[in-house]
Amino acid sequence: MFIFFSIIKKSLAGSSPRLQSREKMADAAAVITVVLMGTLMARSPSAAAGRVWVEEEEGGQNGTARREVTYDGRALILDGTKRMLFSGDIHYPRSTPEMWPRLAENARNGGLDVIQTYVFWNVHEPVQGQYNFEGRYDLVKFIREVQAQGLYVSLRIGPFVESEWKYGALPFWLRGVPNITFRSNNEPFKIENEYKLVEAAFHSRGPPYVQWAAAMAVNLQTGVPWMMCKQDDAPDPIINTCNGLICGETFLGPNSLNKPALWTENWTSRYPLYGQDPRFRSAADLAFAVALFIARKNGSFVNYYMYHGGTNFGRFASSYVTTSYYDGAPLDEYGLIWQSTWSHLRELHAAVKQSEEPLLSGAYTNYSFGQQQEGHVFETESNCVAFLINAQHGLRTAQVVQTLNGVDSWKIFKEPIPLAINNATHTGNRLFEHLSTTKDETDYLWYIAGYDYRSNGYRQAVLHAESQAHLLHAYINNDYVGTVHGSHDGPRSIILKTPITLREGPNSISLLSVMVGSPDSGAYMERRTFGVRKVSIQQGHRKSHSLNNELWKHQVGLSGEMNKIYTPEGSSRAQWTAIDKPMPLPLIWYKTTFDAPWGSDPVTLNLSSMGKGEVWINGESIGRYWVSYKTPNGQPSQSLYHIPQYFLRPGENTLVLIEEMGGDPLQITVNTMSVTRVYSSVNELSTPSLLSRKKHPAVRLRCQQGKHITDIEFASYGNPVEGCRGSGSSCLGSCHAETTEFVIKDACLGRRKCAIPVRPAKFGGDP
């Protein structure tokens, strides 16, 4: 018998999915807290009975063996065996090829069976008919790396994916297809993801679109079961699945008795936004949520979104989304193991797998023991009960390895402010829409107009500009006059109202419209408009003079950007000059070089001294930065920016950045990231790890690969202060074995990992 016995606050059932509430529930739970991660395997289209043949490069005809996959009302079935599968999202464009083997290995060691990824259409076909499957876009190589670790793949092919990815991974050229309506039942474009969120907006065209998508998938006869995420009415044989924080409460369940309960996105944190504080999720909350899904919904498949979030390189993040993506996942942005989440979930996976038979084949009964308690029983002829133990914790730190504070090492290029009306890329007596003008090939669009000023006794004027972009910088006669920006959850329009000084006669108004990502979801995406919408100048108490229908020049992109001065070829043509003295000027390009740090630790740039812009390393964009946009706590949403080893050369590396707001590049540092301190605790009554052959509980320490234990800061066998993370006497309790430090050092120093059984004899008796 396998029992999930949960204390659940009934009053919170069905409430809004706030992490704080869920953590309180987790803390109150006397649960067998089990965190699964599960997903199918190669997730391409499906056949009617949910059957799939998976080829493996072992045995069989032509060197391959075929494995059959089906499903029933309880689970996915591999070669006739029901399976409890654990899965996690790792997106190949958000990491790099040299990271893939280690990511897959750490996922397997963490107890996963499956890796899930989207297929990102706009990286593979950025120009219609021109394809790219190279470098970090090599999907086949990524899948082979996953296969090499003995893992399956769940492939979410989209082609619309959302995923906080610009345009939901739809290539921008789709907007030019005649008569197209994105995400609707129209001939030019079909295929979906999480359609239920927008279905109502398309009225009568919504339900037929769902039916068409299901029929199309089945008729492809590829044999792989299909899932529809967040689609309660998924037509047979498509499996409807749940996405969210608490699917054990919110999921309505399979819409057929013949379908298993699958959770395709169990959010390990929340994706971060510029201007918002990070929102992490505890291992206890994850554990409680999954235990509830298994117990209440007969869940057999849970996928963590994300298991490794990675980095939004270049300009691929959607609106206001930071470059760092789901850094609090079990494998952090750099691929390091995030403790205690990774190890806690690893134990949970083992606990669930040990009881796979009763969970997937046993008779299910549930009991109510009052308002606060309920029991869920899965029973077969064989009995099985699993318990959880402690998990190791770790502290990740950034170590400065190089300070880029040498004035002589920096060069600058001042971005020219466009003034003249000639040589315009787009000219007209109106304000052009931002995205359709730039084709989303750049964040930047200049709006330039002339203004003939007559003071008429008014010495002061005020500029009014309204925009539906994310930022707006304003210049009058080449002089910077102000900036305004929006927010992810703020009003659609941003308004700049600033006093300006005009000279008698002709003046030049230059407005720089800036996007921080494009939308990733919603209905009628092709109709969304951005950019400057209204401009006027007011003198004193006189009526504002509208400039909306004046002759406007539009310049796509920055000069340095269009000339690619971040590449070796473009840089050689630019007129770089030395820095006389550091000054926080806007719209400045900076260039310097640095040596690649020794070793294999992840490398970052600390850009906390800068404002906003984009960074390139050896011509590769590591993404946008926006450290000047502070969170409610007064801190940058992100200050460390990942430089993959894949982008670095063994010796000198070139760093180029564009700074929009003004910052001090002399305070930029090159850092390495590593887990420098680990800590763990266990007591004599703890159950031994299910992953260990030992019969006694043990305290376990483990360094990341390439590291070893060099010192023991604190150790105590006795009754040390619970939860104490310091060292010395402040953490000692009233009972302490004096031999503890010697025992731990003898077992651990110089080793990558160690395990010390918690037995009185090991420490010279009971202290």
C-alpha cells in the first residue's frame, strides 16, 4: 500500500496561485512530499490510439531497436509497462552546445527520464525559405545529447510556443502573408499551444480551430501521442494537460477515462521581469504540489518548467523579460546544481519510483479526516511506503577575476543623433508603426522632424510625446532632454512631458523609440501596434501645436548597430576614440578586451554600474541589460550577465556594449560563478537515502564537478542550532561531540563528495 497523507487547508483550495500561500500549505503538510517530473518521450504528432515507435541505436534491424509507447487512463505505457515519468524543460537556444552534455547528465542524475523542449520556429527560419540549424540552434544535436544520457525527449513543436520568447517564436515575416490572422481558423496560418487562453477572443472561429489541429495531428500518423496544453476540451485521442503552479487543485482532470493525468508545466519559479523582484519557489512547495497532483488526480507525468532556464541571448526575450531565465530552477542559469532543490527532488523521484506499481496499477481510495486532513491510498497486493529525508544546501557566489577599470583599455564611439530630413529610410507625413517599420530586426526606431520656433514672448516650451513602445528617449538639436519607460503590467502607453529649450527658427526633434522584446502571446498578435503615436509642443498657455502630421523621417536602428561595430569587421571601420574621463553620457558605444578566466566555471559580467543596453562578446550577443530599472526593493532585477564558454576564446576577448542611459564602464567586472559553500544536516531518526545502499542515515556533502572540499567551517554531532548556517560556537547546542570536526575532516577533506553515517559509535559515543 502506498499512502499519500496530506494536511490541506480546505479554505485555500481554488484560491489564486500565490507562491506564499502554497509555501504555507507545504510547511503545514505532513505529506509524503513527492516531486515528479514527467513527460513522454519524442513528442511529435500522435496516432489515434496514442501509439509510438521509438528507435534506439541498439540491436534490431539496421542497428536500431523499436520501442512501443501507448497510454491508458492511468499512465503512459512503454513496451507494455506503465511508467511514472519525470521530465524537465531545457531549451536548446537558451543554452549552448558545450553545455548540453552536462545539462543532460545532471538532469539524469537528478532523477529525470525525459527532457522537454519547444521547437523555436523563428530561429530556424528567420527569413522565409532560409533555414538555420547551426550552433545553439542544432536541434538534432541537442536531441542526440539527450539520448546519449539514456533520456527521452518531449518535443513541443508549436510552431507557436509563447515561452516568454519574442513573437512566441513565430517568424516576423508571417505578418506579410496576405489575409493572415495569427492563432485562428484561417488558411494562411494554423498550429497552436495553450490555445484555451485566447480561444474566446476568436468567437466562432475558435472551436473549429481546435478540432482542425487535433485532426491534423492524428492524420499525420507519426505514431507519437499528442498533448494539448491547457486545453480542457482536447478532442480524442489528444491528451489534455495542465500547466501551472498547483495542478493538484486547478486541473479538471483528463476529459476521457482513457487518458492519463499529465502536468506539462510545473513552474519551478516565475519568469523574471525587469522592474520586479525575483520570485523563487521552494523545494517544499514543489514537493507538496506534485504530491497533491499524484494523490488527487492520479497524476503519472509531471514536467518541470523550467529544469534549466538558461539565458535569453540576443533579442529573443519577450516584452520586459530579463536576459536570465528561470535562474532558480534545479539547474541554474549557468547549469550549476541549485541546492537544495535539485537534491531534494532527486530523493523524491526515487521515493515515487519505488512505489510505481501501486501508484499506477493499484486501487485508489480517498478518505476525509476532517477539515484539515485527507488521505489518498493506492493499494495492490504488495505494500510500499516511502519517506523523505534531508537535502544538501548550497551557496552560489560570484568571484571577481578581472576588473575592467583601466581607462586606457576602453574605446568609445558616440552614436550620432540623426537630425537631417534627407537620407531617410522611411519618410511621410505621419508617425510610422514601430515593428512593421523595423521588421523586428532591431529594438530601435528614430523619429525625426523639424520645428520652426517663434518665441512670441514665450521663452519656455514643453514637449509632449506619447508612445506605445517600451522606452522613449528625446533629443532636441542633438541635446538629450528626457526619457520615459513603461512596465510589464503598466498602461499600454507611456507619456513623456518635459520642458525644452528651443532656438529661434529651425529646430530638430529626434525621438528614439525602444522595444525591450516583442509580445509573446495573446489574440490577434499581428494587429498589435507600437511606437510613437502623438507628438506636440506647447508654448506657455497657448494651445499645443500637434506635430503628428508633420514630415517625419524614420531611421531604423542605431548607426553602430547597422554597421555591426560589435563584430571585428564592423569595429575596424568605426572611428573609436579614447576615454578622456568617465562621464555617464547616453548613447555611447564602449569597447574593451579581457582575458578568458582560467578553468571551466561559468563566466559572467557584473553590469551593476551601467544603465540599459546590449552586450556582445566576440560578436555574439549575450542579451539586453537594464540595471537602471530597479525593483520595488531598490535593486536591479538582474546585474550579472552570462558569458557562455562557447562564446569565449582562450586568450583575448572583445567586449562591446551600447549604453543608452549613461553608465560607468570602468566598474564592470568579469566574474566566475561557483558553489563555494555547501551544508547539510541529518538526525539519527532520519530514513536513509533511497539512493544509498547504507542502512543508516548519513550527512552528505557534494561539490560541483571540478571542485573539492578544502575546509570544514562548522560541524557538530549533538543538538546544533536548527537551521544555523554560520560557524563557530553560535551554532553549537548544549550537546556536542568534540570529535565531530576531526571525523568530518578525515572523511571529506580533499574529496569531491563524502557521506558520514550518523551513529554514536562514529563519533566516540553519545555526547
